[in-house]
Amino acid sequence: MCGIVGYVGSNLAYPVIIDGLKKLEYRGYDSAGVALHMGNSIEVYKKEGKVAALEESVHGKNVQATIGIGHTRWATHGEPSDRNAHPHYSNSRNIAMIHNGIIENYAQLKSELLQKGYTFKSDTDSEVLVNFIEDIKINNECSLEEAVRIALKRVVGAYVILLLDKDLPDTIIAARKGSPLVIGVGENAHYLGSDASPMLAYTKEVVYINDYELAIVRPDELILKNLGNERITPFVQKLDMELAAIEKGGFDHFMLKEIFEQPQTIFDSLRGRMDAEQQSITLSGVDKIAERLLRANRIIIVACGTSWHAGLLAEYVIEELCRINVEVEYASEFRYRNPIITDQDVIIAISQSGETADTLVALENAKKQGATIFGLVNVVGSSIARMSDAGAYTHAGPEIGVASTKAFTAQLTVLYLIALKIAQLKGTIEATLFNRLLADLANVPAYVKEILDDQHAVIQAIARKYSDARDFLYLGRGYNFPIALEGALKLKEVSYIHAEGYPAAEMKHGPIALVDEQLPVVFVATKDSYHEKIISNIQEIKARKGKVIAVVSHGDNVATGLADDVMVVPHVHEIIAPVLSVIPLQLLSYYIGVYRGLDVDKPRNLAKSVTVE
Ligand code: F6R
């Protein structure tokens, strides 16, 4: 939610910032803006819409600065507009600030400032904060750094802020709490970003800033302090990421590229962790908390959105294989409803970004109550990864398309490994089943490739046929139920078609009233122990003239015979089938979005990383 970029060095800042904002646009694209320190003044340029609109509006203007900050916004306080776009000036125009997060006590701070005669041009909480900082600076006759420190002690909420001060022509002041901030160390230059992508073209040396830390950033100097003004030694890490990973590589959209990357990303999730011949799984994160897991009362899975769907499947799999009670929680509900947590509980947090605010706070609460936290995260060095007691990375690589695809299948893959590992440690799985599941998992990358090769054109044709539909229903049973939910979510996100995911049998208790000859019903109907039941559910829809699109196992003539359209996947054990059955649904959503003329990589109102609650 909101992307922030900063540059201070000896080159021109503007191109670095614009390039960085384009890389971070997945975090929000309601408006974009830059502030450049021009020596005697700070110039702010900002525009509603995407970064391209900003670039166009800045064309021909003086941007000859070597220090600047930039922002791409996902609106919270105030509609998307030029005046609500960041950066925001303080009243004197001596300070400019960008902000990612929410200042919860902004109303109180604003009323204090209004009484002192401050005026506001925007509806944002961020403009309140920059003026609050300026007010402290003036009243205490102190430096900007000191004013920020004092101000942040009163701020309630989450933030990353970057500030320029007219009196400091070579310094960016930055601070974070609850939103991500990475600083890249270059040659006589520093780069700041919400993640490492804006700096990847220039440096691989980065410092991840922690909550309650403040950075004073100059071309040749990075000073880190805590809010008590004590120095902290920056911990420089080397990025393990290539520039190609964040470029489209010949595909029309990141979403399509990421769907097609899945044979590789699933392979990467398995690599070094599974040895089908030795019948062994290596997961150091599970080993680290093995004792806790083995005596756990229950496992609570906490996540949001697509990651929650991965968690729901994990509930089915872990309960089946490990015989441990599992609960799956929406982080946003879990954090507010006073759940009963003990030190016997293990929490598995699932998050692509590792920055989702609700998940993060839910974990902090659970940790305070003694639970052990295991993080299943994609973004290396992210907040959830760092606050976990143990964990495993999903190794899907950077996911830029706002709708999650490869991160989801990587989550499923690692969750299978986790379940199998625990089951083996607990002795709750027969060797034959263990070996069968391991063998199927080893083949998943090849099977996904087979689906992408064989079904691509078929799915394109199905997508074209149904792209004008007004509603969709997605149905699945057992292990495929979470995939029905995920299929519906994907379609909603990228096509703006209303879609509902439902347990196939539950459909009779209400949604069946929606069925008529206009309604496409997608069945996730791969061969499993419920197959006959789902065939009956297909019959029920057909009897009411609904249009049936089915994901079926190779060779399933019954389902194929009943459905209007089919998408075929290889037949594997029912526990592993979901990681295959989701692939056609991703492609279906993608092409329906494309045929409706939509920007599938940046769907309206969405942002990749939800760092506000
Ligand atoms: C859907 C999607 C979202 C995320 C959710 C959680 O395609 O991407 O529903 O899954 O916002 O995000 P993470 O996994 O980053 O915590």
C-alpha cells in the first residue's frame, strides 16, 4: 500500500525515482508524485493516476536535482486526486514528506494544529504529520531529525516517512514503524524503497530498516538511530535477486509471466528440501521448532486473501496427515477478537509480501501470549519473516502482478512439505502414502508445464466464450474447496465480474437459486474420494440449465461428458491435486480480464501489499 522511493547521490535523482516508482506501482496507483531538492527550494510535482501521468505532467520542467523522494499512492484518507497526492509540503514549504501507512490519531493532531493557525490543502493524515513535525521543529528550534523523533513518540499508527528539508540539501530523513523500508548502499549514493526493486539496477547491498528506527541518509553516509537517539550499526545484506525477475520478459503482463513461471517457482520451492529417493524432507525451520510442533495443542493459521486460501487447504492436509487440530483465521478478525492463545499453540503465518498489516499485528498479539510463530513468507527480509521464531521462504521470486498466482502455488508446495515433515516426525503417516505424495510432488513442476502447454489455447477459447458473463459460481469439495474460493477471488480481482466460491454441496442451501442458463458454474472436479458426489452436483446444475465449466482429471469421461467446457489436468493423489487444479483457473481469470480490456496487472482499487488495516 503506497510505494516510496528516495535517492541521494551524485547523479540526477528524477530518473532514478521515476524508474523506482514504476517498479513499486503494484503497491498502489491512485496518484504519484516527487519532491526534488533544488538547492534553494524544494519542488513538488504530483498527479492523480499512474506514474506515466506524472511523467507526462513533469515533462519540460526543471528536474536537475541529485536528491529527491517519490510516492505512488493507494488512497486511504482522501480520494485519489492531485491535491491528495504525495509529497506534501509543510505550511512553510520548508519540508516535504511522503508517507506509507496510516496516522490513527491524525484528527487530534490536526485539531491542535488548526488551533495554532495551520492550514491544510489535502484531506490526508500525511499532511497533518508533516505539519506536526514542522511545528515541533519551529517551537523547539531543533533539527529535522530531532523534530521527527519527538513527533513519532506521539504518533499512533503505521508509517514509513521520507522527508526533505530546505536547510538540508544533501539529506533524506526516514523513519519506519509497521511499513517496510529498505535502503540500498551504492557508490556515493543511497537508494530508499518500500522494497528492494527500485534499487536492484544500481546495487545489491541493502539494509532493512526496523520498526522505531530513524535513518539520516546522505550520499556517502547512512546513520541509523533508534527513537532514543542511540546509534545502531546498519546491517548490510546482499540481495539474492536479479533484475530480470522484476521485468516482463516478453509477456504482455506480469500476471501471465508469473503464471508461466510456475513450473520453475514450484521447483524452486521444492529444491533442496525434498529427496524422493531418500524419502526425506529437509526444512530447518520445522526442525527448529519440532518439539513445539509435536506437543502443540493446535496449529492456528493466520493469513489474508489468497494466502488464507492456502491456509485453508493446509488445514485439510495437516489434520489429515498429522492429526493435529488446525484452525484457519482471517488475520483481520483474529487480531481484534480476543482469541484464546497459549504457549502450547503454534501459529503459521502465510504471507507473500510478509508485510500485511493485519497479519503482522495478529502475530505480535499471539507472540505476546506465548505462541510460537512460524512464518511462511515469500519476500526475504520482510517484517513477518523477521518477527517469526522460525519459518520457511516460499522462493517464488518477486511477484509483481497484483493478483497472486505463483506465490500461491509456492505456498501450497511448501505447506505440503511442512505437513509431510510433521507427519513423519509424529509417525502419523504410512510410508506408502508418504512416498506416493513425495513422488507426486516431485512431478508437480512437470505437470504444471503440461497444463500450461496443453490447455493454454483451450482456456483462451473458454475465456472468450464467457467473458461477458455477469456472475460466476465456483464450486469444489474437500481439498478442492479452497481452490474454488481462490478461482472466484482471482476472477473478481482481474475481471470485475461478481464471482462466488462455495462448497459444492452447500450450493443447495442457497446459491442454487442463482442458477439459470446465463450462469457459468465452474466445478473443480478432479478425481478424488468425493468424485461421485461432485458429479451429482454437476447434474443438479445441468438440470437447471446452468453452464458448466469443469476442471477435470485426465481421462475422466464422466465429468467431461457432462460439462459444457473442460480444462484438463494430470491425475495425481487428491491431496496434491489442488496445486494443479488452480492453474487453469488462474489462466481463465487472466484471459477474461484481458478480453474485457482491463489492466490485469493493476486492477482497480487493489494494491499488492496491504500495509494498512
Ligand atoms: C489476491 C491477493 C491478496 C493477498 C492478500 C494477502 O490475489 O494477492 O488477496 O493474498 O492481500 O497478502 P500477503 O500474502 O502479502 O499477506
